[in-house]
Amino acid sequence: MPVTTIAWRLGYLGGMAVGGFAMRRFGDGTLTTRHIRYPSRAADVQTFLDQHYRAWYTGLDGLGPSGWADPPGPSWGSFARANTFGLAMHALDEVIHHAAKVGVLRDLYANRASLYG
């Protein structure tokens, strides 16, 4: 059975769950799994995460009161009729979910020698 890697989780977390949401809600929607450039080295992950987080944060920070209430639109599927606040809460849920899994994978990796008793 394949196990998800830390690299995949961090790539998805920063790239699609945050950067992809930012591009779809505040940009031109062109960031997709086919077009994203995931970091190839651990040393590049922080920059990758920061870049995509900044795009999301900047978009949210630029919203006025009515912007938070605006629906994201048809490209958002089940979130199409929700509002941007609901979308932001969903993005936060994605961050928590995937970051928690990264934590578990890191713990397992750090203790791998003891897992095979």
C-alpha cells in the first residue's frame, strides 16, 4: 500500500490548497496540478510555501466587507454559492488537515527504527 510522502503533502498544502485557492479566487485560475512547479529540494520548500501563502493572504487582506460575502462563483463547485468567508474557512481546514498529516509523517520518519521492533 503506498504511503503519502511529506513532500507530496507540503506540495499540495502550499501549492493547491493555498496557492490554487488564491489563483482561483483572486487570480486568473491558471494554477493547476499540471502547471505547478513543486520544489525539488527540501531547502526550497519554505520559499514555495511562503510564495503561495502570500498570494492567499494578500487576496484576503484586500477584501472589503462586501468581498467576504461575495460568492466565489461557478468554478468552485459545491462552494459556488457559499461566500468567501466560507471558502477561507475551508482553506484553513485544508491547511490544518494536511499540516497535521505532515506532523504525523515526520514523527513516523523520526522514529522509523523503533517501528520495526
